[in-house]
Amino acid sequence: MSLDSEASEMESSDDPGGAADLVMPPDSRYSVRLPMALAYAATQHAAQVRKDPQQTPYIGHPMTVAALVLEQGWGDERLNHEIEELVIAAILHDVAEDQGGEPKLNEIRAMFGDRVAEVVRLASDSLEVNPDQKPAWRTRKEDHIARVNALATSADGDQIRDPGACLVIACDKLHNLRSTAMGVNLDGEAHFDRFSGGADGTRWYYRSMYEALRPALSPRISTLISEQLDAISA
């Protein structure tokens, strides 16, 4: 059955309230905000596709990043107080960057709160409303890496300033690296033609972002990212 036919069947069901009246069970490990975020992200990214030969619907990326944040962050004492906010931010992490910039970030803040909006902001390399007004690719990436480096360690290097935001950014990069490694395995160096930075720029970017993030990462996710960096090495 196709997604369209499934949707039609759901709309014509006998349930008059549908998903809008969903009530979370009393023993739920998360609030209704999480499925709300999924629905919101799915509408925002509905027309986007990934940079793969299949043109996979883009929503699969934030869904995967959110799953990685949950997997890597659950049980981390540093993150226990905000794990739901981080998962929601992961679901929404590309909405402002791709779908409207600062005004869209304000919408996220109004719907999901200050912390979610802050992490989305930190995960975004640009919040320009007009994509044509974004800085050049290399400049944008250098600036983002510098901001992430400041998140990962304090001035004296002894304190991690924002481990939660660093986890969301790291999981974003991990999924993108996995996808890139799969593409390189199938198509070789030609796969990098899909990216603004080309082969050298893409490798530089992911390696530099990893070095910026590494002080804030657990050994487990650090190893996962390092393995994928090795997989795309020349």
C-alpha cells in the first residue's frame, strides 16, 4: 500500500478525532511534544530530498538524527534533565536553516520553547531568510566550526559549555557521514560532485567539525564518527 493510499484510508476512518486528539499513555517516556515535532518537521521538509541517487525524502534525515540523539544521549548524566528537548531539537534541526531562517526559528521557539530553539540555532550554519544571501560555502562552514568549537570547551579548556547542543550537532554529522560513506562506496570520488565543497572541501569540513566537537563527545560517539571519517578518506 502506498503512503498516499494509507493516508486516505486514515482520513476516512471512523475515528473522528484522529491524531489531533492523541493522548499519551500515563507511563510514556516522553510528552506529546515529540510527535508534534515530528508532524511539524514532516510538513516543513515535505518538498525536500536528500543528495542521494534515490532522492530519498529529506524527513528521513532529521528522524535518524533524533534517533541517534536518543540512543547516544539517554542515560548520560549531563543530559538527563533535557533529553526530550534535545531529541525535539534534532527533529527540527534543519527547519530554520532550510525553510525560512530567523522567522522560522521564532516559530519554533513559540511552539517548542527556548531551549529547543537555541539548539536549533546552534546547529544551523546560516539563518538567512533568502538562500541566495547566504555567505559562501567555505566562509559559512568556517564560521560554524568556530562557533561549535566555542560550545565544546570553555576558554581555559576545562569545561564543556553545551554538551547537549554538541550531541545534536555530532549526530547530524554522523548520519551525514554515514550517507556520504555509502555514496562513496557505491560511486567512488564522483559522489563528492553532489556537494558544494567537492571531495577536498567535504573531507576538510567533516574532519574540522569533528575536531571542534571532540572534547564534548562521549568515547562511543567519538569512535563512531572517527570510523566514518576513515571510510571517506582518500
